Amino acid sequence: MKRRTLIQAAGAAAVAGAAAPLRAQNFPTRPITLICPWPAGGSTDVTMRALAEATAKHLPQPIVVENRPGAGGTLGIVALKSAQPDGHTVSQIPLGAFRIPHTQKVPWDPLADITYIIGITGYTFGVVVPANSPFKTFKDLVEWARANPGKLDYGSTGTGTSPHLTMEELALAQNVKFNHIPYKGSADLMTAILGGQIMAATDATGFAPHVEAGKLRLLVTWGERRTKRWPDVPTLKELGYGIVSNSPYGLGTSKGVDPAIVRMLHDAFKKGLEDPKHLATLERYDQDVWYRSSADYAEYARETFARERALMERLGLAKT
């Protein structure tokens, strides 16, 4: 009897072992949901839709982009945690995923609840003001804020995002106080500043069309060097603030997804990343390619999670 039980157990294990490659071989069995945790119409939404279209060419099922804005861009992670671990749900993983858990209690863990697929790109950030603003330079803005503590209303794409925290890091270093107003994403933020609801906005290059139309003035960008599109606009680094911020991001899926499926997703998205139409869309928003393999992206996540803890403590934002 015991021998028969052992044989049955061994047979069940063999069947289970054979089932995993079969599941991967048949993947995907339905459309893949790609979550963009930002509002429709913003730069991330536009570039992710271009990536989805390019990647779907290399899969037997379509990719459907679903917008879930709010919570600093982390609602996609919430969706990953509750989704079946079968690879059919994928989400953008913003940099805020590695810092928000240090500032507030969240029902997810960026290291325990995400399987990292691929690094994609980063942003060109900057500060814009209305075209009729009295601030002609970023120095003008900082000096006015210093003379009027807490009266400079600026908006960002959400609490805990890079546009928010870079401004707070700068405020701490310059001994100035800004009044931060968070929005759900670039589209809402642009509506607010164009409508005169705020004095300045920090954003990725969702502001580009409005700057080019003469409705907004770009005071500074946050990259390592000046952008090709706005070569006359200085960087924070060259102005002497010593800050570079580009907030790299990639894609992740649920924890426990079959590694063979993760490889399939990586390979398909890498081809989509390299597609000329997707690259052209990135260029339109001044976003550089930031490719990372699944293993390298997971390592980046571990290192960044630790580094962001130190930053939150330095800014006095870490939860106790």
C-alpha cells in the first residue's frame, strides 16, 4: 500500500512537472492586460500604448492597455498582487514603487509581490510655468519662493513621485518652502497649470506640446545634459543644484509566474522596445531607452528600494 502511494505521488509530481512547460508553451491564452497607472493622454500612456502595439506583433494575442491612475502610480502593483500568477497581467513599475512603502503603509511589497520583466525607459523631467508668468528663469522661481515661504503653489504627478520628491529635495537644500499640490498624472496636471490653478508644474515631457505652442515656459530640465529639443534650457546640474533625476521604469508581472512565461514576455517586449515606431514615440517625449534584462531589473529594484529608504529619511518623510 505504501509502495502504491509513493508511485502515485511520483506520478502526480511528474504530471505537474510536465504541465508547467505546457502552460508556457500555450501562453498567452487570452489578451494580455498592460496596466498604465497614469491617466489617459499623458506621456506615459502614449508611450506605453506604442509599446503595446509594437509588442503585440510578436505574440499570438493582443495587448490591451488599461489606465488605473492614482496612488502615485502604484495601483498597477495592487492589480498584480490580486491577479492570477499566469503572466496575463503586466504593469508599468514607476520609481515611486520603491519609495512610497517607506513613507506610508501599503498593502504590497515591491520586492515580494512583483516579478520583474524588463527595463524600458526613463523620463525627461522639468519645471514649467505659464507663458505669462513673471518667472523667466528657475532662479527667479526659487528666489520668489524664498521670499514668500509656502506661497508658491506647484503641482506634480502625485505624492511620492519623482517630480514631487526632487522638488522637495531641492527645497531642503535651498532652504525654501514650496506648497505641493498632487495630481493623478500628467494630463490632469497640465489642465491645472493651463487653467491658472497653480503657479508651476513639475512633470515629464507631457508639457512638450504646450511649451512648443507657447502656452508654457520651460525653466529647467533634470537630466544629465540638456535635451535635443530644448538646447537653450539649462539643467539643474549645470545651474549648480547637483541633482539629476530621470526616474527609470520598466514592466513587471505577478509573483510566482512561470519563469518560462517571464522569458516569453521579456523577449516580446524587448522586440517591441526596439521597434522603430516605439522608438520614435520615445523620442517625441525625449525619453531614452533604458533596457534591463529581467535579472538586471530585479537587481535594480533591490538596490533602489534600499537607496530610496535613505532618501526618505534624509527628507524627513520616512514613516516611523
